[in-house]
Amino acid sequence: MSAFIGDPRAGPAQLVEAWRDRRFVAVVSPLLLAELGDVLARPKFARWAADGRGAAYVAGFGARSEHRPDPEESTPSGVRDPGDDYLIALMRASQADFLVSLDRDLLDAQLDEITVIDPAVFVGRLEQ
């Protein structure tokens, strides 16, 4: 979301640029793509996502990412927002190295075996 509507010099936009350059592989699931599409369809994002731009962004993101099925079970992970449990389950099921997010609920969580990292920090690690 932040990369789609935010400053092109900020961490989220740099993350998307690194992804487009195939410097890492993003893992997605149907639920994750649907959530992105639902958020972009909200009226408050209309100026950015109108005329099919939001749907095209979601489709492009899905087309160049590694697809995994939605986790069958999202057991409570300990994050403040239980709606994020599926992301933790997806991370575990896909054995992803990082969950990249600006969401404080995820960044502040104490999770075993899961590294949640800010987009700018992640991009900085890619450059090392």
C-alpha cells in the first residue's frame, strides 16, 4: 500500500523497485492479494487506484510473486491484530526469511522464528 500511494524515494517504494529488479522473491497467497485489492478499492484511495490502476497493481504484484495457498489454519500468533495471524502462518508455511512491513503490530511483536523488518531496513540489507 505505502509503495503504491507514497513517496517514491521512501522504503516501501524502494522495496517494490528491488522486487521488480528481481533482487528478492515475494511470497503471496490469495488472501493477501485479496486484502491488497480490497484496501485499494476503498474510496479514500480512489485518486490513486481509479481507472483500474489499483487492480492492475494487484495483478502485477501477483504475476511476479511466488504463490502459496492460504494457510489452512491461522493459530493465534501473539500479534496485537489477530487479522495478521494469517501472515505469520503464511510465513511459517512458506519458510520465508522475512516479513516486510510497516505495521507496528507486526514490527513490535515478539515472534519465534519470524523476522519482521521495516522495508527500508530490508532494502539496505539487499544492498550489502
